[in-house]
Amino acid sequence: MGKQAKLYKKYTVKDGKLIKTVVFCSRCGDGYIMAEHEDRYYCGNCHFTKFKTVEKKS
């Protein structure tokens, strides 16, 4: 038997509402959670990569 996803850890309840703490793939739609890396998000289904924006110090 493989690993369990433990999806309950990817959501929080705030003021009686369910809040997602993950990013879903914009190409595949809801249900396809993107892997979070240090500088980007990555979808293992369609291989879409979304880079995080970094503020540069002046």
C-alpha cells in the first residue's frame, strides 16, 4: 500500500470557513494540487510550472 496524501493537513478552518493552504493547477483545475518548491510551484500531471515572485531589496 502506498503513501497516504494526508489532505486534511492542506486545509484550515477559520471563522467557520474552510480555507485551502495549497495552490491548485490553473491548467488542470481544482483537485490537482501543485507541489511547492523553494522558488516555484509544479504540477506533476501537466508539468506546468508557476514561479514565485520575489521582492528585490533596494
